[in-house]
Amino acid sequence: MSAAPKPEILAAFEAAKGFMPLGEGLALYAAAAEAATLGLPLLEVGTYCGRSTILLADAARQAGVSALTVDHHRGSEEQQPGWDYHDPETVDPAVGRMDTLPTFRRTLHAAGLEDHVIALVGRSPQVAAVWGGPLGLVFIDGGHTDEHATADYEGWAPHVAEGGLLLIHDVFPVKIDEWTGQAPYRVYLRALESGAFTEVSATDSLRVLRRTGPGI
């Protein structure tokens, strides 16, 4: 039976600012709980305001491992002013740019999970370049251009341990609009074609893959 979050964690997830729907959140939590049994950290690329981080952090807490989340907190392409996913509340008036870090910190505080998350503030390729250890789970949910999605995959997939899980969000085989895009879908196909990963499950746009071989 798949692990499920407690009601208070689910309530915190649903109250948090973000875009992940409940069904995908439950699949994320189940995967995180399984991967955490490897005794290695769980890492997500693309924090935004911490909605999915709540689920990773609670699964990590239950297993006694750490959850790490990587983001520059300036927003991805579709979150900039003038685009569909822009939220004016996330703009820092002092600099006139998005800054989701304060909202993220409030999200973790409200959920009681601050002590179980390490926030890595920076651009994903730069953080990946200095990261040295194996990971039980990597959840790719960052920028949706080919440049960003490919960099996230090439930077972080090599760190997924044998038997660990690679999760890719916003996988849309058919293009719906300019922001559903297909860069995550192309990364997903690349992972399967590499022979390094085998698909475990698909829940709406979330794909869960397991490392079953070397490489990326």
C-alpha cells in the first residue's frame, strides 16, 4: 500500500501557493516515501513557493533524511509579469523582480517543516555542478524550456542512486498551450531511451522512473 500524507500535511499542501494538483501530489508523496527508505536525501528542482516541498519534507522527516530544494526564486518564464502564471504578490517591490523565497519560508513555517528542508538558492546547473553525493530521489519541476529542462536532467540525473527515483513533472505528450510545452516530455523520453531508467508510474503529468542501469 502506498504511503499517504497525514491530514495536516495534506491541508498545508492544499493551502500553499502553487500549481501541483492533489492527485499528482499524492503520487509525489508516495514516491518520496519509498525513495526515502534508501537513507539518502530527496531533492527537487523548482521550489516556487514550497507547495510540493511540503510533501517531500514530510516524507523525508518520516524516514530521517533531508529534503533539498533548488531554485533561484526569481520565477520561471511563464511566471514573469504579463504571462498567465504571474502572481503580483510574489514581486519584491524594492527590486521590482519576483522573489518567491519569503513566501516559501512562510509556507514551510506554517507547515512546521523548516527543520527538515535545506533550501539551495541558486540556478540549478550551478548548484548541480558543486553537488557531490548520491540522492534517493530527484524531482525535476523547474523551467520548461529545452535549455532549462535539459540542464536540470543532465545536472541532477547522474546523482540518482541505484534503485532511486527520478520524477519529471509537466510531461505532456501532446502540446496543449505554449506553457505546457514539451521540453519535460523530451527529457522523459531521453531518460527512458538511455536505458538507465525504467518507468514506475504515471499520474496525469507526473512520471516516476527508477534507476535500473548506469548513465543518463
